[in-house]
Amino acid sequence: LYATEWCGYCKLTRRFLDQKGIPYKAFDIEKDAEARKAYEALGGGGIPIIDVNGTLIRGYDPDAILAALK
């Protein structure tokens, strides 16, 4: 999960993953230079970006997250 602390959609995404018990790693693209590079390598263009087993999901999209986990 590439995100920031202040992003509302990032917060919704973290809450969704926590409520569903889905493990994830969060990378703060403002505080972590390596995370920022990885985020830009994925095309950047907005947050959050979630990499689910190689499937990129941009924005808050619970249905896409669940579909990518199947």
C-alpha cells in the first residue's frame, strides 16, 4: 500500500484492510525515499496505490481488492 498519512482514501483503504483482516505493508511515500521511488516506478499519479500480488489498484476500491485476492 503506497500512501500518505493525510490522504482520506488511504485511511479508508487501511481501515478496510484491517477490518477484513487482510495483511499488508504500508509505505509512506512522503517519509520514505525508497517507497517514493517504487511508487513512481509504478506510474504514480495518485494515492493510494495497492499492489495485490502484482495487480495494481489505484484509489479506494474494496471490490477490486477482494477480486485481486481471489
